[in-house]
Amino acid sequence: MLVPPRVMQELVCAIANASSLLELKESVTLVPSMGDLQHVVYHYLGDPQHPPPPEPGFTTYPDAWVQCYLANDYARIDPVIQRGLRSILPFEWSELKITTPEQQKLFADSQAFDLGASALSIPLCGLAGERAVFTITGRNADTFNGPIRISYIRDYQLVATYVHQRFVRLRNLVPEEHFALSQREKECLKLASESLLGKEIAHRLKLSEPVVRLYLRVARHKLGTTDTGRAVAIAKQRGLI
């Protein structure tokens, strides 16, 4: 079951505005109940220069499974992590190739913890090259099958992106300069603050309208909001425009 747009917007806003890791965790752990899902996982994987922190994210998985996973160092051989590190395309776990005895043991052990009958993972690559994987699991084997898969990917890529951005900022895992607005992003926000629409901004800056939408979306993302009006207000408050 997909989350109604208004509820999804409220969820994303709560994530973007979380002022602590606890607030972020509380928002993330609401995801399954909102979408009639089994579980949710956000797993920060780090970057080539820095390993992930000791507590690399949030999950609604049972604590017993988390302890089993950590005790066996399953992150080292987990095919979900391996694919998340080399791909940016969402994937279902049914697509994974389980090739080693250790991987077979990982999935065999997980069966005892009712983690879900299906799973969809969304790899993430942040502004500084840091990686993460966001996963939702379903109660039925066909939860993400068919045309509805596209809708799940659309909705939860948005959620995953905001969770990742907020996590790395709250944990100070990425230098703040990576969140600085570019000149074009500032120009688009400045014109948006003058009540110009995307088409008018594009004409003024001699850009295509899709490029303007991209600049505004990235600016909103960097400023930690889903609303252009709020992004304009934050940029003005910080003296950016």
C-alpha cells in the first residue's frame, strides 16, 4: 500500500527538519506503519576514505537479528551492501545472486526473524561520494512486483535521499562546504523569491526549464527542506540571496 501524497509530504518534512538523531530515527521507524510494510533499514556505508561509524543507521528489524548480524560480521559479505556500493539503481533482493556459503548462511539465519517476504533496496550516493542503502521490506512476496514497483521507487527514493542527507549532517560525516549553494542555485532561488515561475526563471537565466527545476531541487536538498518557499526563507535568513 502506497502512502497518500499528503502523508508522504509530512513524513519528508519531518525527516528534513529533524534536529537530532533521535528525532530522525523516530521519523524513519514510522515508515512501515504508514505504508503497510514489514520493516525499514537505513544503512550508512561510508566512503573510500572513511569507514562507517559504530552505529551506521536505523532499522525496525528485531534487536536479536541486529545482534546476530553484527556478531557474525555479515556486513563484510552481505550481497545487499556489495550491490549498494557498486550500483545506483534500486533492486529487489530476489534479483541478488547468492554465491558463497557465507551468504547462504546469512539468508538462512535471517529466516528465523521474519524480516519480510520481499525487499526493495535503494542505493544512495551523497554529495561527497559517501554511500548508503535504504531498504523497505514487504509482507508478501509480490509487494513490489508489477507496475506498482515504479511508484514504490519514486516515493521511497525521495524518503531515502532526505534520510541520508539528514543523517550525514547530524553525524557531521560530510564537510559542510559540500552543502554550499552554487551560484546558479542562488540565482534560481533569488528569482523564485521574486515570485517568478520555473519557465520565467529559465527565460531570465537562458536555461531550460528542467535545468531550473534541477537547480531548485538541489538547493532545497542542501537547505534541508522540501518546499521552495521555505528554501527561499532559509537562504535569506543565512544571507545567501
